[in-house]
Amino acid sequence: MKAVVLCGGEGTRLRPFTFTQAKHLLPVAGRPVVEHALDAVGEAGISDVGIVVSPTVEGQFREKLGDGRRIGLRVSYVLQPEPKGLAHAVLCAEEYVGDDPFLVYLGDNLLEHGVADLVRQFRAERAAAAVALTHVKDPRRFGVAVIEDGQLVRLVEKPKDPPSDLAIVGAYAFTPLLFQAAREVKPSFRGELELTDCLQWLVDHGHRVLPYRVKGWWQDVGRPEDLLIASRLLLAKIEPRVESEADQATTVEGSVVIERGARVRESRVIGPVIIGEEAVVERSTVGPHVAIGVRAEVRGAEIADSIVMDGARVEGLAIRGSVIGRDAAVKSDPSYTALFVGDHGWATIRSAEHAAA
């Protein structure tokens, strides 16, 4: 059994970070989002993975993931020339998959307990397909499933009037019948081939689609705030590991990972926290729920519930609930506040009156 991991899409809701980096390669809890998805694939006993990407970002994925050996997988790359929908992306991988059943996993989705149980049940039931589902508060944002007598009977993509609160999560298992369905269905009103329509085609043609209820949390990473939520969820699972010692003036509390070559001096680190390779933390309070990237620098700062990406610098201020991009610099100045805020961006600044109080 192979896996197809979908990493298309422009990530417009994650701009400006995605102007220079594919959204699936943005870091959460110290690693690219897609690496966490690939971990789940490996834990399901699948070693061969085809990653579907746009030609414009293929090089970024190859540079970051290579052939997959570093993470114990055999990774191939499948190109989707144009963004024509999830079903079209899977159709691009038909030659890679061949005649065997396969897993489809959206590379920007995270599941607390992975996909191993989904794969196991799909194999045991010998269904034509399996789809992961979970209850959500606002089903209008998702594909929605209707279950009757334990059987999946209907699927609707982003309905205005949802027939249920069971949303489709980004994990599926299919037999090659999926490719026939993808060729038979028509593009949606968005001009895309939808996996929900393919699943409905299978149901309408008498093939069983197994509804699988997800256990634990599920997190889609599509917006900047989702990066923080996902990082918080994953950081809660880390095991303490110290590969570079902090000095005697530093206190370390809770689950903390300090990677090789990092320097931590005169600081307080409150886990869960990850400090990346060759990062510098001096005279600062870091944590909880902070991931500091490779070669990032934090000096004289207080940081909580934040992501500081590779090469970024934070100096002399307190930040919370923030995402600092690669090689960005954020410093304090007692005389004024200077900002470069891009289109549709936001910033929260403590007023001078509040600070004085």
C-alpha cells in the first residue's frame, strides 16, 4: 500500500509567510507541517509516499525532504500542473499508485492519533473507500457526510444548510476505483474536481464507503492562528531532550527540547518549548508553548505561545501569540514603534498609557 500526500494550493490565507515558502513547509513544533503528516503515514506501516506538489514549489520540497530517507520513507514527487481540485491532484498520482489500494492524506492536516487505525479498518472491511470524519461546530466550512444505519449515504461540499455536523477530515483510503470516479465526475461550481463528488459517485454506484470516526483532535493548518494552535497541540506531546546544555544561570522547567549547538544563557525556559539547532537564547523568559527555529536569536525578551522561525531575531520585548517569519527582526525601541505590516496583516501594540500603568 502506498500513500499520496497532497501538498498543492497556494496558501493565500497564510500570506505573507507563503510568499516565500510553501505552506506545507511552514514550521509547527520545530518541524515542517508536512513532516508531521509523513510521520503519521510511516506509523501506519506505509513506506512509499508520493507527494503531489505544484511545479513552482517542487524544488522547496526536494530541498527540505529529499528522497525521504532521513525520516524513514521512500518519497517520490508527483506534479500537479494546475490547481484543479483534490480529486485532480489524486488523479495525477494514478501512475505512481498503480493497481493497489492507497492512502490519501492532506499534507496540512494533523491528527492526534494519526491514520494507522483508519488504514487498519479499511483493509479489514475491504471497502471501496474510507473517509475520516469528525464532529465540528460549523460544518459549512467543510465537506459534510450523512450517515444512515451506519452507512455513508451522502456527501456535500461546504453546504449552506449542513445536513449533519460530521465534517470530512483530510484523510482517506481508496481502491483504484477512485480513478474511475475522478474521470466520471464533473467539475464543481469552483471549476475543481472534488473528492466529495468522487465519494458520492462510489456510493451511487453501489460501492461501500466506510465512515471512520476520528479519535482525538484534528487540526487543519490554513491560517496563521492555526499554526499556533497546531504548534501548541504538538508541543504538548514532546519528550524532554537536551543535546546542548544551558548554563548554570538558566532554569529549565517542564518538557523542553534543546537541539544541538543551541546556546541558552541566563534565561528561564518553561516547557513545552523547542529550541532549534544553533539558536541563541540570552537573558530571556521563553515559554510555555514556544518553538524557536534554527539559528534564531532571542535576547532580553519574554516569549510565550509563539513561533520564531529559522534565523529570526527577537530582542528586548514581550510577545505572546505571535508568529515571527524566517530571518525577520523584531526589536524594541523606547522612543517609538515602527511597523511594516503587509496587506491583510495585523499587529497588536501595547499602548504607552497601558505600559506605564
